[in-house]
Amino acid sequence: MAKQAIEDEAPLSSSFTLRKILGGDILTAQVIRRQIWLIVLVVFFIIIYISNRYSIQQDMIEIDQLQEELQNAKYKALSSSSQITERSRESNVLKMLQNNKDSVLHIATQPPYIINVPENE
């Protein structure tokens, strides 16, 4: 029986044709069978490499989107700050007080002065 098994596993011819490769005859060759674990390891590393690259590409897309969102938020904050600064200028506040007749606030005619309060000890 061992002799028959050895005869079935006789090495194939050293020249591999396209027909033998596509037909799968190359997978039965002794060289390929001896290196099967190396092939499995290489395929495993290729799968890991592809999945890692895909995940990094997804992270890069997310980083680009977040940077764009941050840039938009900075512009919006700058615009809001500019509007607040413009509205809080003394000249604009005075105009708003003059235009609003319901307000009890008015422009001071006298400069402010300091009131000293003695401390009780």
C-alpha cells in the first residue's frame, strides 16, 4: 500500500504550463505541498495588510471631515465675536439708547465718583 501511495505522488514534470496551473495541477506538486504553511501565512499577512489599510483610510476620511468642521466652527466663532464687538461699542450702545424711548437709561452727564464707606471693626 505504501508503494502504491508513493507511485501516485510521483513528481510532476518540471515545466509548468498555463494549462497545468489553471487546471490546478500545480497544487498537487510536492513543492507546493511542502510550502503550504508558508502560503497560508503569506495570505494571512496580506489579509491583515488590506484590512489595516482600509481602516486607516476610513480614519483619514473622518479626520478630514472633522478638520473641515473645526474650520467652519472657527470661522463662525470669529464672525460672532466680530458682531458682538461691533454691537458693544460705545457709539452703537449710545445710538440704541437714543432710539429706544422706553429705556430709563441715559447718558451720564457727570463723571463717576468714588464713595468711601468706613469699615466696621
